[in-house]
Amino acid sequence: MKKLIPTIPLLFISACVAPSIDPNLPPFTTLTTPDQSNGYQYIKSFEFSQPSSANAKQNATYCITKHVSYQQITQGQSAASMWNGLATSNHKNHSLDGGTVIKYDDGNGNLLAQGRERTQFNSGMVTIPINIEFQLEVKITDTTTLIFDKPTSTLGSDLTLKPIGSWPGAQGITISRQIESLADKIYDCLQQ
């Protein structure tokens, strides 16, 4: 019994340490300040910037509505998403309401939009869907800046939106790749 006593405080201390930040998160990822209660950091935004084309302001509204979606999402219990229901005892259908993509447009290249993207990752046993929700701020001057702000995500059949963790295994890499792909599509459209 005396040998176990020194290891118990070590286990307690290691359980209280916040996970490390995934070193593979791309440089366009901005993190929150560490949570004071537990030290966790979440993804605050994804920010991109490129020189503006001559048509960028003119094409802004069109390109955002063409490539950004904010549709309703409904998921039921399926074989591919059953893992989450089993893990959480949550076997109900869920949905997230949709709505208008553009929330603000000054007509001069400054827009505020809301959007959703869908991606997935393979857990080794099953492919698990991820829904990503964000606010998109577009600022077009000499440079075109896209800020995918306040990103949240759902995992599997549970459509509860949660902050995206910055630690390894939190799917920040998978989500950042999907957002980067969307940013590339928007930039390509703005160049036309």
C-alpha cells in the first residue's frame, strides 16, 4: 500500500494538465486564450489573405452565395453514425435549422455570412461525419481577407455544436483542411 501512495498524486496532477496543441495545425489557425478553469484552447478562427483581383468587389456576393451554404441538416441514426449514439446513449434524430447565407453586404466588398461545411474522418472502424458551422467575414481592399470566425462542429449523429479543440485527435486538422478548400474555391471565384 505504501508504494501506491506516491503514484496517486502523480496521476492526479497528470489528469489536470490540459492537452497540448496539435503541432500540425496550419498557420492560418487562430486559437482562443487558454480556458482558466482547465487550460484548454479551442480554434477561434481560420484567417486567409490574398492580393485582391480587379473584379473581387464586384464578384464578392456572387462568390459567397455560390460556395457557402447554410442549409438545414438532419441526421438520423444510421449504421455509419451509430457509434456516437452508443457512446452517449443518444438515439434520437437531430436537426440544425438553416437560413440565409448573407447576413450583411455593404455592396463594396465587405460581407458577413454564415455557413456550414461537411467533411468526415475515418476512425479506423467507421467513417464519421463532421458538420462545421462558422461566420464568414469578407474584407476586400488591396487584399482580400476571409475570416472564418467562431467555428463549431458536430461529430457523428450528435448535432450539438461544440467548439473545435486544438489538441491532437480533436479533428482540428480535418476541419482546417475543409475550410482551406472552401477558401480556395472562394478565392478562385473572386479572381474571375
